[in-house]
Amino acid sequence: MAYLPDESRYDRMSYRRSGRSGLKLPAISLGLWHNFGDDRPYEAGRAIVRRAFDLGITHFDLANNYGPPYGSAETNFGRLLTDDLRPFRDELVISTKAGYDMWPGPYGDHGSRKYLLASLDQSLGRMGLDHVDIFYSHRFDPETPLEETVGALVSAVQQGKALYVGISSYSATKTREAAELLRQAGVPLLIHQPSYSMLNRWIEPDLLDALEEVGAGCIAFSPLGQGMLTDKYLDGVPEGSRATQGKSLSTDLLSDENLSRVRALNDIASSRGQSLAQLALTWTLRDPRVTSALIGASSVRQLEDNVAALDAPPLTEDEIAGIDEHAVESGIDLWAPSHAI
């Protein structure tokens, strides 16, 4: 039976304009970093994506090396488009990225023009698309002139292979420089994708101000602190969790100090009638300069629980002050090398 999305999907989601652009994104977007590779059943990912669209999530975020294996998340998403979402392509915002290792040799990594544009062509082929809505430089590459990396993004737009461009994990200084280069080429910087959570607040001192200055949006990835800001680790490290699989959360990060912070934040969430994950999303979206919170999901239920964060009342000043006592840098920013320059 052909998939028919929920007719009320746009009544359930709030949408925020990305900087000074004309593009609005859902307050919560779905990332396919984990759980959509060939290591998971296709039908499980399919159910999550369908339910996401039913809930008004229109933005699906990928990268060339999402999997495992590399490329498989894009291939599986392309299959999802064919099976379910192709009739609704113009209602979707699909993004992909290049910047981390993808294939062997000197041309399958970092920020050169050769790598970025070859990767984009491969991504389009895997997804069966003629263009993506957003193409990102996945990280800053200090060994490639920024003019070259930005020039590749400009070419992607000029060639009709991307409607907008973005950057990820760039410092405020490099963000301003990239935005100016793009402005000079007539291709505005749409959005920046940084890691951001209650345990990883690096964007607050200057990046958000820089984005406001240049008119770009912000989509925060890992707003749940690589899974730390959930109820999963309140009583230890369960078998089969991300921390036991050597993915983006190692057991080294689950220190007594960090877990004490997590438990205190969980108490605040409980006092609001929220789960810790829901509080983390409410907190991430408290600043209007944050366009969207980018979540992952391993099940339909987890997706639904996270989207329910949007139903909560805004945080009060007293609640924010209480959160600030425990929401401190916790050494979990795996992407710091990219924005340290």
C-alpha cells in the first residue's frame, strides 16, 4: 500500500526561519548519523522516517560517510525516497556533507575542491537525486585555503547540485571569513551546524553572535550530548548502549562528575514533568538564534518522545538558572579540533 502522510502533519510542528534566509526548518530535524546504515534493518529506519514526516519533520540530515558502511545511510535514504517520499520531494529539505574520511587516498578526505565536488556527485547518485537542498563543508580544513573550500560550495550551487550551502564545526572567526567569501560570490551562508548541548556550550561566547551578524541560521547537532542527556545512563552503562559500541560516546566520558551533573539535570526535568531528553531539547531551542535541534532516533517511540519536547512550556528564568549550575562544559566535544582554529 502506498504511503500517505498524516494530513495534519504541519499543524503539529513549529518552523523557524534560518537566519535571514527565506528557508524555514522544523524546530526538530532528523539526522541519519546512526541507525540508518546496513547494520540496522531497513524497515526499522523506514518506520522512523515515515513517522518523522507524519510529525511535521521535513528536514533530513545526512553525510557521505554515515552508515556503516560509509555511504549506506544515503543509499538507504534513497531507497526510502523511492518507496515512500518521492511524491513529497518538494516538501522536504535534504542535506548532506563532505569533509571527513570517505574513500582511500589523498582525495577522499578534508576540504579540497576535488574531494567536495566528487563527494557531492557520489551522494546524489546514492540518493537518486539531481540536487540536495543544503550541502555542507563538514569541518574546517586548515591545510586547504578557505577560498578553495568555499569555492567548491559556490560551484555546487552554480551547477544546480545544491540550493543552499552550510558549514559545520567552524569557529566564529572562520565562520565570519567563510560567510564573507560566500557573500562576495553571491551565495549566502544559509546555516552552521555545530555540536551543542547542556554539556557542550562552546557556541555561546561568540559563534551565535557571529551567525546573527552574518545572517545565518544554526542547527545544533548532538543536543542530547551523544546520549548522555537521556535516562539511559542514570544508573550505569547498559549493555548495547552507544557507550559500549565505541561510537560517539566512550565510557571515559561517563565519569562520576559527569553522571552527577546528568542526574541533577534529570531532577530538574522531572520537576517540569519532562524526561531528561525532552528538557535537553527545550533548553537547546530556548535561544531564537537556534533554528533547529538535530536529533537521531533508534525507534519510533524515541522519536515521538523527543518531538513531545515541543509541547512543554518555555523555561522560566529560575529554571534556566538552576540548569546553569549543572550544565557546564564536560569534555564531550569530539569536534573541538575543527573549531579550535
